[in-house]
Amino acid sequence: MMDSYKLLLNGEWRDSKKKLIVTNPSDGQAFAQVATVDRNGVNRAIADAAVAFESWKATSALARGDYLRAIAAEMKSRAEQFATLITMENGKPLAQARGEVAMSIDHLLWFAEEGRRAYGRVVPPQAEGKRNLVIRQPVGVVGAIAPWNFPLVLAIRKIAPALAAGCTVILKPASATPLSACELARCIDAVGLPKSVFQLVAGSASEIGRELLENPFCRKISFTGSTEVGRSLIQGAAQTCTELSLELGGNAPVIVFDDADLDQAVEGILITKFRNNGQSCIAANRIYIQEGIYDRLVVTLSDRIKGLKVGDGLGDGVDVGPLIDERALSTATSFIDEAVEAGAQVLAGGSRFGEEGNFLAPTLLTEVPEHVRCHQQEIFAPIAALYRFQNEEQVLKTANDTEFGLAAYAFTTDLNRAFRVAETLEAGTVGINDPVPPTSNCPFGGFKQSGWGRELGSEGIDAYLETKHISIAGIT
């Protein structure tokens, strides 16, 4: 019998006849079901959130922070349960799921304090007899739309700063991975957060999205997902001027210069390419190797990729789990086939792994032409595509030749080059000898078509605050 999960709406756990069915990508078996709401249900949730907002915004930042710390403690007590759920619904190796839970807790603790630092200011007057104040106030009801690839931490990146700022939140998780959101809702309910300050909805993405966009009481939407969906949200928001924060697709370059520490570079490529089964917006997508070290690095990298353990994420020592679904696997194999037909060489992997589940053998492609999708589009699979380059000027121009700009990486031991490259790369996050640069206390977001706004850092709470100028005259 499948586990069954309800939704948290207006402080109550609600069931429904229509369910989301959750399958394990390792074997394709359904193992859980989640209640859903229709558009009318989302409308009611927004109305309840608008009522709750009036008292929540008046709650002190210190008290709001106490709630976030309590949620973090509750999550920590259930950390292994969270990690197991993430692996079962998403497929990532359990060790990586544990890391996602730990980072989620850290985000909560960061914003528990950051809410107390949403400062205003007193501005010297321009005219005699006036006083000018600038204050920060919460924007209102927030719709948070989370993706499937990091189902917990990318939800927390929206929920934590919004609650800290004094906003009320309606979370819509991805239909493929709603279970970690349901477990989060249980934690929030357990600590006694006032009703309707946080609510969980699930169901049709188009119905829920339209209601969030068109309902005048929903003042802000924060979305992580594809650039294509982000564009549609922008079009919808144009009708109502609903504020948007968007973390969208990427096409991250990795540049390995001939002065790099090769062992460090290989380890970095393995992490940034194959972490989360290659399904990360900041994953290595185009890997540029300077020609002086190209042959040596290719041999080492090929051997390491062939040694990666593929399997169910709950298995011991698994490095790479399944892709999220059969469609993702089919897309990945089509990327490989296209590249090979255009002249690319397969040095590792290159095909489906096993007969059950959505597994792709970790793949290394060399001599990849720049006109194929592996170079032009986000791969979102455990496929490493390598390219040669001759000099710094050339590779930086090529690395920036994309409509995306979420993340970029470079490996070098030359400090001058490190700063020069980091400042030239057109990306919101640049990792120099660092394959996992995101951290709670630094901003995260993209240039160009990789998004609008920033999450995390002190900038992360700004997205949920309005700035108000108060001018006072005639008072002595």
C-alpha cells in the first residue's frame, strides 16, 4: 500500500480524491500519493494567507526568527527521513540528499538572523522643516514554486527569507517530487507557526500558476525552473505587475588552464558535472581544457568516469543515480547521438545503463562540435562534453557566447588570472578552483536569461521587502 500525504491549508491537513502519484526513478514503481487542490482551492489559500499576513507582518523579526530556528531544529531531528524521501522521489545518491538537508537547515538559520537586519535609514532633509525616513516592509503573500532537482533546499531558499521578512507563503512543489515539501509542512505544523502563514498546495502547475499570477492578493512569485517557463511567467505577470524572482536555466562553462592543479581540476569536474546525477542548473555543461594539458586530463578523467558507481541512490557508495524520468533519459541519449553523428568521440558511457530505471551511464564526449545541443543547451544529465582551447582571450569569449549566465568555473593557480577570469566571465556565480560555490551568506542568481534577482545572502531577503519613503513636514 502506498504512503499517503495530505496538504497543509489554513492550519488544517486536507485530503482530496484526486492524487499526485510519486514514482521512484530507480525502478519506476509508484510508492506514494499526495493530495491536490484545484484553482478554487488555491484562491482560498491566497485569501487565507492575506488575512494571516496582517498579523504576521506585525510579528517582531526576533519572533519570526525563533520560528525559523524551531523549524530548523525539527528538520534536524528528521534529517535522515528527509534525505531518504529526497532520494526516493528524486533519485540522487543518499549522501548528496543528506547534504541537501544540511544546507536547507543552514539557510533557515541564516535567515532567522537576517530578518533582524532589514534596516531602513534616516535621510538628511533637502528642505528646512522636513524629515525623511526610509523603511522596509514585507511585500505580502508570496507564491513559491520549487523545482524537482533540489526539491527541499530550493523551496527553503524561498520560504525562509519570505517568512523572515514578514510575508506569508504558499509553496507549490514540483509534481514529481512533492514528498520533501510535505515533510517540511509537517515540521512547520509541529512548531506551531500561526495558521495560513505557510500553506502547501499541489496539483496542476498551469492552474496553480495562473491563480498565483492573476490573484491581486498574491503580490510576489518566486520561481526556480526552466527559462522557457520563466518567460511564460514574465508574460503573465505583465498583466498584473506581479513581482517576480526567477532562477532559470544555465549553460555553465568550466575552464581548465594549463597552470591548474590537474588532480584538483579532475575532482572539481567530477563534482560539478556528476553531482545530483548531472541534473543541476549550475552543473558543468561546456568543459574547456587548454591544449597543453588536454591529452593528460582526458585520460585521467576518462578513467575516473568509468569508475563511478551507478545505481539506486539508497545503495552503498553510489555516485550517480537515475535521471528523474524516462523522458529525461530519452533526451540525454538523443544529445549523445546527435553529438556522435556530428563527429564527437565517446570515451566513456554513451548509453542507457541497465534494463530497469532511468539510468544513463556516466558519459565522456570529446571533439564535440559547437553547433550541437550539448554545447548550445543545458544538458541536465551525467554527460561531460570536452573542448580544446588555445588561449585565455579565446576561451573567455567562447565561454560568454551564450544566452545564459548562471554559473561558471575556472581552475588555475595563477592569482592574477583568477581575478581576471572571474571578473570577465558573465555569470552570477563564479567558482575558482571551487566546484560547489553556493553558500547561505552569499547571493545566488543569474545574468542574462538565467534569471531575475538574487537568492541567499543579505540580498536574499530584499526580494521580499518593499522600500517606502516617508517624508514628514511641519512638525517641530
